[in-house]
Amino acid sequence: MKKVNRSVIVVRAKEPFLQWLNSLPDPGKFTLDEVNQDSTTFLLPEYENDSEMEKLLERYYPFIFEEELDGWWRDPDSWPSKRNMKTFKDWFDIEFHCMVFDLVDKPLMKFE
């Protein structure tokens, strides 16, 4: 087992995201439990304290926000136009973890 030089952020949808999703044309009707059944995680650089966590979030939230939207609805014209940090925090619960261990005996692979 090896510690990886990354941190993790777990992203879970909140009610405003669900309302947007369920307002789309023919999306089906989802619940928060269904949407969050398999939460998205992202590897980020390591951090040492809360202020560094906030800086990481400031840097990466635009990408994470768009990934979450795109994962459910591919048409960016239907995405909310206001995608600032406040909206991100209103739409998603986020959970940081600074300890990441690799339990697999194979090299990490990146897929584009």
C-alpha cells in the first residue's frame, strides 16, 4: 500500500441540482438518492490546511461544476448560466480527503 501525492474531493448533488435536472426536457424524474448513488470523486493536489483546501476549490470548481452537469446533460446551452462558486456550493456538497492510498499493484493509467 502506497500513499499517493493527491487529495480527493467527493461531490454530491443537493436539491438545486436535482431541481435543474428534473426540469430538463424528458429527463425522467430522479431523487437525490438516485443521483448520489455513485458520487463523483476527483483527485486534486495535496493540501495541508483549510486555507489550501479553499484555494484548491477556487481553482478547480469550474471544471468540477461542468463535469457534473455534463455527466447528466450534454447540452451546455441548457446548463445554468450562473456557475460561480456560490452556485457551486449551493448545488453540491463537497467533502475533502487528504489521505489517498493506492492498494493496487499496477501502475495508474490516465484516460483522456
